[in-house]
Amino acid sequence: MIGLDTRVQKFTIRLVLERDRCVEFFGPGDITRETTGAIVNAANSSLLGGGGVDGAIHRAGGSAILAECRNIVGRIGRLPAGKAVITTGGRLAAKNVIHTVGPIYRGGENGEAEELASCHRESVRLADENSLESLSFPAISTGAFGYPVSEAAPIAIASTVEALASANSVKKVRFVLFDAATLRAYERAAEKFSFPKTASPLGIEKVPS
């Protein structure tokens, strides 16, 4: 189990859209315990597990996830940054795991923002194609890949809202943030977020968890 920073009370900030769509920000939390239709794994290109969220998901989900990842790599090779694939959830409560490779931060001038946005759009797209109603994201690329959370959070929110607004099946997206500092960064970004006209916002809610 992942150790959690519990210095702040867990709570949810929710961006509410039309058609019963919403984006939630929850933490501090352990994404491996999520009961959404899929959880998103911040994977590396090999899809063979690693540290952080990646290792935690593989450990909690068991060998079935790794076996499917190996089959995928055998067919398509290493997964490029910004792309995503879907596997079973194995022993996880979530039915599926969507594996996406975030960008390694190299100063922000090397296409990192578009690759990070693509991670979120592709993950929502895959969930939608598989008729899932919900999925949970970690803070992709903000750990070992070095993306500053204050820069990553607005990109993650904007690309997720964009994808969710046009989804057919997916109704709820949760960002499950590992520690208090990351939660606060996503909270600030959510409160400053300007909805595009296509997203038809209904409001922002704060809900004790």
C-alpha cells in the first residue's frame, strides 16, 4: 500500500458540466483503491512496471496486468509519450487500467505540454471506446519525470474537460492526488480554470469526503 500524506482532511473539489459530467479532485488518496471503471497508470514506455504509481498499480493488480502489457509491447513495441493502451485491472477494484506515458520535463519548450494533454485526451477516449462511465487519474509526469505540478495541473484539467465534454459513455473523471501539496496545486488550478464554451459549465463545488 502507498503511504499517504494525511496532514489535511480528504475532500473533493468538483467541476460540474452539463449532461451529468463532472471532474473531481480528491486527496490525499491511493489510486489503487479506486472503484471507477478504470484507473490511469503513469507508465513508462516499456509498460513493464516501475516505481511510484506504476509500481504500485502492478503490485496491487497482480501478474495479469503485466502479462497483457507484455502482449501489447510484443505487438506495437514501446509506447510513445502521449499515447495510451488499456488492460485488465487484475486484482484491482477497477475493471481496467489505462496505461499512458507522460513526458519527461525538459524545461517545457520541447512539446511536453502537448504530450501531457494527449495523455489525458487519449485516456478519456479509450475509456469511452470501452463504454466505461468513470476513470481516475494520478498527477501524470509530476513525480520522477519532473513536470512541475503548478504547470502540469492546468494542462491536465483543460485537456480532460475537453475530452469529457465530447464523450458518450464517460460521465465522471477523478484526479486522485497522492499528497497534500499536489492536491493544493490541482485545487488552485481548478478554481482558476476557465471553461471553454463547448464544455457548458454548471459550477464548481467543494464537498467533504
